[in-house]
Amino acid sequence: MKRLAIVDDDVILLTFLQSLFEERGYEVTVFSDSEEALQSLEDNCPDAVLTDVLMPKLSGFELCRKLRAAEAFGKVPIFLMSAKHSIGELSKSMMAGADEYIIKPFQPEELCLKLEQVYKRKNNPIRIKPNEG
């Protein structure tokens, strides 16, 4: 079973995402506090992390950087979510080590598809055979 950690201070969205991914067979751990998430995740590395950018104590960018500093998180997909839609925010997320930057509001199915695609690439790298002909 795929283990997903979701970090967001919006309890309604957190509950929705937990339900969405549990229905798809994920084991989901939720955190409404980013510092609490960091402490817990350092000891219990999930298969992927989905976190909001604008968090009260530790921003999603900071959480991502701190997780990436730990060897165990080198290959763990990390998605950052934000309502801010700018190249600057996208750039900050990539510099922090995020795999994806999801703009709120988003389509739930799109988020699920993106997460599945990242899992597939992690476990089965994409290989394209050269065209013979």
C-alpha cells in the first residue's frame, strides 16, 4: 500500500484529500501543523508528501527543503500546493526540491493522476526506444 503524508492547515481540504486518497487505496497520514509533520516524517518516511505552501510555522518551501536534506527523502516525491499562480512561486518550489507545484483550486482527478504518474516514474523510469526506420 502506498503511504502518503498530507500537510495543510485547512482542515476541510485536509479531510477531503484524506478521503480522496484513502478511497484510491492509499494509507494517508495527515498533519495540520508543518513542524509536527517534520518531526513525525523524519522518523517515518512516506512514499510521497503533499503539502500546502502557506503554513503558519514552517512554510511548505521550508518543509520541503528540510525533508530533502534528509537522505531518506532523496527520492520521495514532494508536491507543493498553493493558490499563488506565478513563475516566482513555481521557481521557489523547484529550488526547494519539489517534484510538482499544484495550483489551488485544482481538479481532484488531476491531482490523483499527477501523483500516480510520479509513482510510476519513481518505480519504472521512462524509457523511449529510438525510432527504427
